[in-house]
Amino acid sequence: MLCAGKKSYFAAAVCIITITSMLTVSYLRLQRLSHQPKVIQEGRRCRGRTANSTITALKGNKTFIISPYFDDRESKVTRLIGIVHHEDVKQLYCWFCCQPTGKIYVSKAKIDVHSDRFGFPYGAADIVCLEPENCDPTHVSINQSPHGNIDQLPRFEIKNRKAEDFSVEFTLCISAMFGNYNNVLQFIQSMEMYKILGVQKVVIYKNNCSHLMEKVLKFYIEEGTVEIIPWPINSHLRVSSKWQFMEDGTHIGYYGQITALNDCIYRNMERSKFVVLNDADEIILPLKHPNWKTMMSSLQEQNPGTSVFLFENHIFPETVYSRMFNISSWNTVPGVNILQHVYREPDRKDVINPRKMIVDPRKVIQTSVHSVLRAYGNSANVPMDVALIYHCREALQGDLPRESLIRDTTLWRYNSSLIMNVNKVLSQTMMQAQK
């Protein structure tokens, strides 16, 4: 025996550590081998229907696939962004079809449910499969078993297969537009501010909105600024408009916001230098720089090795008005006029302000709403004298008198360009709405 003749505690400890290490290495090797792709069929043609919905339910309605992405940052894998039941989904398999050979490989998936479910039974998940060697699959199917007929499984196109040159500098992700959204004026103002600050593409995961809002979105789509990702999550799950589980029978929080954010990062990984994660009523306002490009250049220079920049959120209550910029032609448009709201709430004692982010998407593995969960590189909190998030919404400290609020007119720096651009959009969208 390995430990025969050894009497001392030290020798016994060495024996235990050695045996434990050997068992651990053997277990990890077996685990790695179990996830290696295996040929199950040869010479077949890959058929099956190609999934064309944003959200595709697998058999049993416990797993929902958004989209697969090629990821070779550590090893050659297909990473599927999805939603799973955190207890009921135990194993899944990726079915790869290699052309032109027709060989079908099956890989056991690693199911990584994100840690920020906030108590809901369903959560965002990465479903990760090793790809077969000497095969660059264009599509993948997902099954609960390594056995079956691939022709009966939906096929998903694997995105990011080819590296691209950046087509835009900044892409902004709005993770869930829902509740018959109709804050038209503030949305247009935010969009025009984003463009002034340097955004070239805004990706919106749209559940539903008002008829007038549809007209506005159509304008921005035709302009080339907005990309709409249909987000019919309530066709599959009972959704909550809150972020925390209330034991009310709902399945997933805030219309699957976290899943949408993760999909948006991977969707734009190869085409955008930076991805911005914030809501339509939030604007990252630089205080020391005229726009995001110069701000990010300075921040990267000061924070080498940093891939995630976090900006502090500050509430500008929509109930407290300034008399400036009361533009009569805007009064008939539903929504908030942000130029009239330049009083922000002071920091609350013992309460940390949440943050939103600008990230290098190629360095992010998993994200939550207010921070990344896993990333290559560091995260940095951006000082408030460099930039803050202007967040115009209902008050969090509604009992404060006006004199306790802080007057902050940073937004007014952009008033001339903003007013001109908003008027241009309104003149075109309101005319369309009247037809």
C-alpha cells in the first residue's frame, strides 16, 4: 500500500494529500473526456428546421435558447445564451453537424446558470459545448439526450464565427421595453443625447410599446440607429416587472433583462468597440469631456488592463421642475421633458448608488445589471467628477424639500443641439402618426 510502514502524522497527511490529488486529477480528466465531442452518425445530411425566433423553447419547456455564439477565448466552444429552470435542467447535449463530411458530433454541455437569479426559478444560463476538431460548424442543435434524430431538432446558427472589423465605436443595449411603453418624449431625447455623445447603434429588446412609440422606433430603424430584437418572453414564461422574486408564481424577473443583456454583449462582440448597458431613462453624462470617445480614451489610459467601467447612478426626480426649456410644441407629446429636470437627489446615508457600465465586450464572459459576474481584466468605478448617470424617473426620496436637492445643469451644455435634433425627429414622427 502507498502508506505502508508510515507512522508519523506528517507521513499520513502526505499520503492523504497525495491520494486526494490523484483522485481529483482522475475525476477532472474523466469530466473533461465526458465533454469531448463524439461521432454518433456519419454520412448524413444536416436537415432540421432553422430556428428563426429570438426565444426558442426546447421540448419540456424548461430550457429556452436565445442564440449560440462561437467563443475561442479559452478553448474552441459554442456558447449558447439561454434561460433554464435552475433545478430541473440537469443535462443537455450539443449536436454539431460537420460539412462537407456529414459527420454528426455530440458534445455534453456544461450548464452554467448565472448566480444572479434573485430567487426566481428560471435564470440566465450559458450552455457551453466543446466543438469537434477539424470542424467549424455553422449550426448547432440542442437535445436533452445524446440519442435521437437530428432532423427533428431545431437548428441554431452559430454567430461570431468570423472575426470582423469594428463597424461602430459604441453600441447601447436597452434590455427590455415592456408595459406598453409610451414615454415618447424622453425616449427621443435620450436617443438624441446618445447620438451626440457618440452612440452609432442602439439595440432594443422589445416586448411591447404604444402605437406612437412604434412610429418613433420605425424612424430610428430607417435612420439606421436602432436594431430591434423581438422579445416575446411572456409567451413562454410568467414574467415579473420586479427584479426580486416575491413568491407570486412568476418565473423570471424583469422580463428576462439579464438574459437580454448577456445576449446583447455577445451579439455585438465582433462589431462594436464598446457596449453600453443602461436603460432608456438613463444617460451617462461626462463632466470633463465633450463625448464618450474622449472620455473612454482618457479612462483607458488611466486604467490599463481595465475592461469594465462603472458609472454611478443619480436620480433627477421627474416631479421637480425648472421653468427653463418649457417648449410648447413638446407639451402634446407623451413623456418627460428631461431639460426641465436638473435637480438631483443627494446621496442617502449607508446606501450605495447602483452603477451601469461601458464594457469591452470581448473581455466579458457573464454580466449582471449593475456589474459583470465574470470578465477578463479589471473593473473600475468612474469618479463622479468624471461622469455620472443622469436618471430622470420617479423620486426615491420623495419627501425631500426642493432646497435639499442639488441643482445640476450639466445636461444643459447640450441644449442647443438636443432641441434642434428632437424637433427634427418630432416633425417627422408626429406627421407619420397623423396619417
